[in-house]
Amino acid sequence: MADFVALFRGVNVGRAKRVAMADLRQVFSDLGFTHVRSVLNSGNILFSSPRATIVEFSRTIQEKVDDSFGISATVIVVPAAKLQRIVAANPLLRLVKDPSRHLVAFAAGPAGLDPARTMMKQSWEPDALAVTADAAYLWCVEGVLDSPLSKAFARTSKDLVTARNWTTVLKLHASVSAS
């Protein structure tokens, strides 16, 4: 049995794409996943499955959520082991003073990080950007909403990634590690 995290892009952020987490958990149970639980109210679902076909998971979950709630949302499924690597490999931790200003962007596949790799060619100081094989990391000194880096990243990455602040990433990591 393998553990996974499903990260929904844009669910329960602002007024659009609102879904009760209990309803979202039920969708996962209906799809046959086990140990289904949510973390926070922002589209983070932890689940277990004996199968490890992530691309199939993402497509199936997206279709079921669209059918159930009329919401089209990108779903990025991350195996627990990959989440652990992403946390351990964070190259910007030495800069982080406030975890709410530090984002980790998850991509469905390596190509999803290509726009971030292109952005590495320019300086974003005082902000910082780093890209590993598994994720992109953004440090936004003045805050995420006011950051030129964050704005450019959102514009170029579009639906290829979904980002979580460092506090949320650590909560997801702790929840997966505890299971």
C-alpha cells in the first residue's frame, strides 16, 4: 500500500471552486482509495492505494471532481516518498525567515518545471528561485502577493504546477510521515 498527496490547484482559494473537504474526501473513498484524509481546507488530500499509477490517478480524480461538483481543477498527485525528497532537498531554507513567504511548486511531471527553469536565467533579488528535479522553490521577501517573482512564476507556469507555502508543505509532510 502506497501513500500519496493530491494537491488541487485553486480549490477553496477565494470564492471560486469551493468544495467541502468532507465531500472531497468522499470522492476519494468512492474511487476506492483508502486512509483518505484532508489537511487544511485548501484542496490537500492524503490517501493510500495499492496501485501506483499517478497519471491515471490525476486524470480519474479530476474527472470525478468535475462530475461531482462542476469544478475543473488541476490535480497533482505526489507520492509520499517524493514529498519527503522535496522537503529534504529544499535549497532555499537558509533564506527563509517567514514560511508564509516561501512557496514550493509541485508539477505533474518534469516538463511542468520547464518555465521555472527558464526563469532561473534572470536575477530575482531580493527574492530567490531554485528548481530541483522534483519542485520549484520561491522565496518572496515582501510577501507572495507583492513579489515580482511570484507574479511572473504564476504567469509562466499557468496550470502546470500548484504551489503551497512552506507551512502547508511541512503539515503535509508530517501527516504523510505519521501514517
